[in-house]
Amino acid sequence: MQQSISSLLYEGKAKKIFTTQHQDECLVFFKNDATAFNGKKHAEVEGKGSLNCEISSLLFRFLESNGIQTHFLDNQENCWMLVQKVEIIPLEVVVRNIASGSLCKQTPIPPDKVLSCPLVDFYFKDDSLGDPLLTEARLDLLGLVSNDQRIELKRLALEVNGLLKDFFKKIDLLLVDFKLEMGLNQKGQLLIADEISPDTCRIWDLNAKDPQDRILDKDRFRKELGGVREGYSEILNRIKGFYKGRE
Ligand code: UDP
């Protein structure tokens, strides 16, 4: 690895963040740990860290090539990614194209319903509170972002959705929903941070008819369908195949 690790800055459920000799950079290590239901379900999935690291790197590169600023700097060996150090805004910004997961638990909207336009939800990033869904008024009350920043976060999330949705469609994948985290770098620029991977997105195989077979993301783990690594690998292979086909 080109960069040397200084110390552990933060350990989350799926990643460890280390400082490096450069104060504006961090190294991210993607773990094999899989968790769901706010950490109540846990397992190790061999190879998951490396798959998520590679998928995230390719998706960050794709976004960068489309003018979206991300924290991504470089893909290091195996499970390691070099990123810009950012102050994470403690919000999870979720974009949904098709109803699934918590949207169907909290509303009468049936699973699989195609939403007439993408829905953007903000959640407060706090495991001890179970990452609660925020109303706009609660978001204002918490004062985590200004009104202009909230508008910008939503605009950025929708732009990322448009780009990713079109990209995935080209490789016969359907982007159901996903979560973004954003942060400010030392220059105060807003960057897409964290990861964009099958851990944080719902992605279906458009070539599969069966409602279980089509699932390629963390729902394979949540729903105990097996084949978690195989689903993630399929996504990676399709992305790589797209770039190979253009060489
Ligand atoms: N998501 C995530 N981290 C979270 C919560 C959600 O990455 O802490 C992702 C999840 O993988 C899905 C989308 O955000 O792609 C919407 O998740 P949902 O609100 O439906 O929550 P779930 O019921 O899946 O926990």
C-alpha cells in the first residue's frame, strides 16, 4: 500500500477509518462483517469487504467522471480505499425509486410499487436512537444543516440517483433505493462520502424473473436468501464488464 496508517480514527459496523501521514486523507478498510436490523443480525461474509471496496471505488469514479465530487481518492490493495478526510454530516439521505424496506413497513405503499418520482428521505445517523426518520421541521430543529444545505443535499442525492439509475440500467440492473452520506472536506466542499455498495443500495437483476433471484444486494442477507457474496460479485462483474466493453 502506498499510504501508511497512523491510527484508528473510527470503527463502524462495516468499516474502519484510519488516519494517514497526510492530515487531509484517511484510509478506509472495508470489513467482511454484515449487519442488519440495527446490528441485531450479524455474520461474516467472506470476501464482502473487498467486493464493496471495489464496487464503491468504481461507482465513486463513475460519479466523479460525471462532475459529482466525492471523497474518493484511490483504490488501494484489496479492502482499502484512500479518501479525503471529511466531517460527516450525521444524516443518512435515502433515495427511493421503488417501494421497499422501511417505506413499506411505515406506510400502506405495497412492496415493488414504482414511485411516480424519486422519494428523498433524511434519517438522523444515530445507532442508539435507531437512525430515526426526520421530518423537515425536526431537521430544522436539530440545526444540523441550514435550509440551503438541505436543499443542496436533496438536489445532489437526486442527481446521483439519476446518474446511477441510468448507469445500472445499461448493465441490466435496477436501482431500487440507496443511502448516501455526505461530508465537508477541509476546504468546506460538500462531498459524497462513506460507500456506495450493495450494503447501502437495493439492486435487482433485470434479467431474473423470480422476485428472490433478482435480489443482488444486502436483502439477500436480511432475508436469509443465501448467496450474498455471489450477488455482490454479480454486480461487480457487470460494472467491470461495462468498462471492458468500452476499452
Ligand atoms: N440503508 C443503509 N443504511 C441504513 C439504512 C438504510 O445503507 O442504516 C439503505 C438500505 O440498504 C436501502 C436504503 O438505504 O438500500 C433504504 O433502506 P430502508 O429505509 O428501507 O431501511 P431497511 O428497512 O432496509 O433497514
